[in-house]
Amino acid sequence: MKEYDTPRSGKFNRVKLFDFISRIVPSSFFLYVVLLKIADLSVFLKDHPAAGNNTEFLRFLADVVSKSSIICFLGLMSILFLIRLEPIEKARGIAPRVTAIAGTFFVSLITLFPRANLTMIQTMIAGSICLVGTAMSIFVLTHLGRSYSLMAEARRLVTTGPYGIIRHPLYVTEELASFAVLIQFLSFSTVFIFLVHALMQFQRMKNEEAVLEKAFPEYQAYKASTARLIPRVY
């Protein structure tokens, strides 16, 4: 009997190893980014003291809060990768995986371009939008919890809270924060990057919905009763 159990046991171990790697690698990556962001915040605090007039202080405060909220968001992602549930369904093929990774990181190319020459008020507005988008992303991500996934995978169907209003609230809040970054690096090139990124995100939504429909029969009813992004509009 033992000789028949060995192949099954080997397959089980490979699955467990793959699951471990799929958790630890992205979690470690986002933890590394968090450490970089913390170092960046430390340098910012050292080079930009809070002294100055009220306008300069408000700008300083907005920058600190915005940077801190991004650190919290990325840190939460790192934790959720470790504790997330095992998927019960996944998208097949390489295209959904490439779209998911590109959709996540492509928008970061915007920061490689020179900053736009914004007024202090415009900079504060962009920082405030980034703060709101990131804070809302943290709220949505907390509600999604162990069902979170970077790839198009089904773990548990979440239909309450922000997901009771629209089907993809995390995309909305993340795009709000990304739009704020676009403002700070505004140019024809960065607008093009942002539009390509948005198209990738739309495809990610379609991929995820296809997986959820396959995994959960009740998803059809949920889909019929909620908007994808904007209530009563789309």
C-alpha cells in the first residue's frame, strides 16, 4: 500500500510547496517595498522640517499622511498574502496572469518621468486625492480580507460592505490614488501610460468575473444586482 501512496503524497507536497511560494514571494516583495517607503519617509522627514507658514505646514502634513497611508496599504497587502485562503478556482492560461501583474505595476512607470510644475495648491489637491484613494483602498482591502488575490482567482465570494454597492471597489479606490500620482507627473506620455494601465485593469475585472462565475453559481444574481464600477451607471 505504501508504494501507491507515495506519488499522491509527492503531488500533495508539491502543491503545498507551490502554495507556500505563492504566499511568501509576493509577501516578501511588498514587505521590501514597505521598507523602502519607510526609508523614503525617514529621509523626507529629515530633509523637510515642519517649520514654515501655514500653507507649507499643510503641504508637509499632507505629504506625511499620504506617504504613511501608502505604507499601511502595502503592509496590509504583505500580510494578506500570507494569510489568504487557498483558491478554489483560477483563470487558465498565461494571459490573465500577465494582465494581473502588468495591471498592478505598469502605472508605476509614471513616477519615472519628471514631476509636473504644479502650484502648491495643486500639489496639495493631488496629495489629498492620493490620501483619500489610499485610505479607501485600505478600508476595502480590510473588508476583502483573506479573499484578496493579485491574480484572477476565487477564494470566497464577498458581497457585503463596499462589495454590496459595486463589484470592484478596490479597483476604483486604487485608480483614484493612481490618478493623483498622474496629476503630479502630468504629461502626454504619463497620460498614455495611465490609459494603457486602465485598459489592463478593465481586462483584469473581466478575468476575475469569469473565474467567480465559474466558482460560485450565486455570482450571476450578485452580478445582476450590482454595478461593476459606478452605481446605476456602469
